[in-house]
Amino acid sequence: MSEFTKEESRNFIIGLCVLGVSLLIALIIKLDRNKWKGAEDTDYSVFATFNHTDGLSIGDKVRLAGIDVGYVNGVQLDDDFRATLELKIRKEISIPDDSSAAIVSSGIMGKKYIEVEPGGSEDFIADKGEFSFTQDAIILEELIDRVISLGKAKRKSAAPQTDTQEMEN
């Protein structure tokens, strides 16, 4: 049996490291997805209806004040072709019934999640209750189009006077 060359040994070690890191990442993702498993009996459901959810999917987080308090459990279309999400919220978290839910992202290209903005009511959303106020996800392409349009409009308004306008003056 011949021995490996230094380059072959180095490539083998790098391959093992890459494999180990890949397995570690897969394990972290698996544990994160299963974080709420087994808690379904104690969590309660709240529904939120949005015109579009753009990038939000089942399993994504629900946060309140930046803290994870639940996850998206299901999604379906209602009669008006809007997305109704079922959110599972931890049983110890009570959400005021005048709270709002917004789809936000954790950066420009970050993962989407639902941010709950608590209201001031003393009454709380019950199990199978619904958010009265929701805000759809901002679609990045639409936002870029708006910025470009504003830039073009500003450029037109700041354009120098033409020769005919200068002659009149």
C-alpha cells in the first residue's frame, strides 16, 4: 500500500473538514426547525390575513419585541384570494386584541418573519382568534422601482434650462 503525498493528505483533510462543517450546519437547521415540535398541545393558534406574503413560509418565526414567541403553522387562501396564516403562539404569551402583525425581513435579502406589534388593550386574542391589523410584506422589486422613479423625477425637475428658455430671459 502506497502512502499519500502531502497534497493528497491535505486535500483529504480539507474534504473531511468540509464534510464536518456541512453536517454541523444540517444539524443546526434540523434542530432549529424542530424547536417547536412537541409543544403543539400547549401552544394556541392565532390567524392573520395578508394580501401577499412574499417569501414567508411554514415554519418561519413569529417575534414580539425581537423575541421568538411562535411560528407559522399553516397557510391557506380565503374567499377573497388573500393568504390566511395560522400562527402558533406559546401559551404563556398573551397578545392584546388590538395588536398588529407585519411581515418583515431581517435585512435587505434576509429571511422573512412576522413581527407582532402589541396594542394597549386589556383584552387578549383568544385561541383561534384573529389579528385585526396586518401589514403585507414589502416586495423588494417594487421598492427599487419606486426609488428609481423618484430619482428620475428629481433628475427631470433639476434639469438645466434649454436654449430657448435662456433666450427669453
